[in-house]
Amino acid sequence: MTTQNTAIQMQYDNEKKSAGVAYALWFFFGVVGGHRFYAGDIGYALGMLFTLGGLGVWALIDVFLIGTRIKEVNTEIQQKIMAQHGN
């Protein structure tokens, strides 16, 4: 592995989101959108904050969406880092 690849991997490891952290945030702060803030979905998070997670319904549905959303966010992070390094 080249030095550039190592640097890219280290940057990705530092920036990527953890599904475990997202689920923990959902468990403790799901009604106010804690997991959505963590994933960078500020608009959704504010919507959840002001409606108390759609009175809990939206927060309950989100438990099934968290894993997929974190994978999408991590893919976006990886693509951004690769573009920064010209790959």
C-alpha cells in the first residue's frame, strides 16, 4: 500500500460514521433526532426535534433506516476523500 493510499485510509477511518453510535443515539435521543444530526441530515433532524420524532412514529420508523443511511453517508465520505486526492 502506498503512502497516499495509507493517508486516504486514515482520513476515511477518522471521518466515517459508526452504525453503533447512530443506533445508540437513536435509542437515547431518537425522538429529538440525535441520530439524524450525527448522520448530517440536519433538515430531518430539525423536523424530528420540533415534532418530537413525529410524536414517536418517525423515530420508530428510523430504527429500520439507520444502517442503510450510515452506509450511504460513509460512501459519500469515501468519494469526497478520493476526489480530494485525485482518485
